Amino acid sequence: MFPNSINRRITQTQQRLQNGEFMSNIKISTKNLDLYYGENHALKNINMNIKAGAITAFIGPSGCGKSTFLKTLNRMNDLVDNVKITGEVKIDGEDIYDPHVDVTLLRKKAGMVFQQPNPFPMSIYDNIAYGPRVHGIKDKAKLDEIVEESLRGAAIFDEVKDRLKKSACDIGAGSDFDIQDRGTDGGLKEEIYGCCRNP
């Protein structure tokens, strides 16, 4: 079947698995993870262990679930309507879908940086105020000042000042946002996303 050296390695690897050697230092683990967008079964039975410090790549075509999976790791899918998640996701041994988990602290621990501007499905104001709120700023006047300062710094305050309570996700083709001379809807969305910061 296999040469003796390969059989020996297979046996050694099986013994190491039985001894739990590969399970030490696991940072992220998923077990029987399924995610549905309504009736669409987007993630199917994902079982994975990722060691601390490991470099892990998710490679696949557009729409195959890479970003959807990553969003399960800090519960960003909680913000999306009609999403159902079953199975288990653990970070540092803690079930992050336990009802007692503080989602704000989880998102501080498991942050995301996306290739495209990807605001949270909340208002422009709340997207920009999110970072300061996470870091303990609760005073409305201070948050108002931060939001305005950020938007003025991006030179878009006048363009969005009357729409701060509208969803940042609504920026795009067919929306009521005046894109002016940016040429693309991504330009305004990118500028708003750039205003989202930590204090």
C-alpha cells in the first residue's frame, strides 16, 4: 500500500491526534457550524480548529462564504436580518454565542478589516460613534462633536448632515444620497467608513 516510512508517519500522526497533541493552544474552534440567510444555507457544517499565532487563509470564489464565516467570529451577523446560526464557535474556549457574552468586548477582541468599505447596518452617526462608545464615551454632546469633526475632516459633513440617522448601508445606486462628483457610490461609503475610528 504505502512505503514503510509513510505508514510509520501515519501511525505517529494518529497517535499524536489521540493524545490531543494537536489540540493544545487552540485559539478559535468551530463545531457543526451552520448559518442560514432565511432559507439560504450559506455555511454548512464547518468544523475547524485554528491555533494561536497560526496564519490561516480562506480561499474561494466570490460568494462562497468566506466573509460570512469570518463575521461569525465576532458576531457581526447578529446585525443582519433573518440570520440563523447553529453549532458552536469558541474563542479561547469561550462559546461566543452564549447569551451572557458581551458582544462589544468580543468585537474588541476579534476585530475585522475588510477590503471594501463595509459599514455596520446602522446609521451613519452610529457607525462613526461606535468606536468611541466601545471605549467608554457615552456623553451625547461629546459623541456629536466626534461625529461632526470626523465628517468635516473627510469633507463630507455638509453632504450627509441631514441624513445622519439614515443607514450607512443605504449609500449606493438608487439611494437618495447625492454622490455629487465622486463618480461612484463607493467613494462616499469609503469616506464615511474612514470616519469610523477609535478615539
